[in-house]
Amino acid sequence: MKKPEFANLAVFIIFFGIALIEAVQKQNWLEALLFLALGALSLRADFSKK
């Protein structure tokens, strides 16, 4: 069964995006940087060719 084309992007936006927004609102810059880095690595892994 094939998953939808942008499923990984939707998961990225939902989980990493919300966590990043929450960290910025709390002005926890270290946590925000961590979520941004983890999100970028996750997107890179998802879009890289296997």
C-alpha cells in the first residue's frame, strides 16, 4: 500500500511545527533550536533519494 505523497510533510508540520511554536512562545530558544534542527534532519531524510 502506497502512502500519500505529502504525508511526511504533514507530520512534520503538525508535530515539529507545533513544538517549535510552543518553544518560541515560551522563549525557550535552546528547545526551539533543537526542534528546528530535528525537523530539518527529518525533512532531509524524508526527501533524500534512497
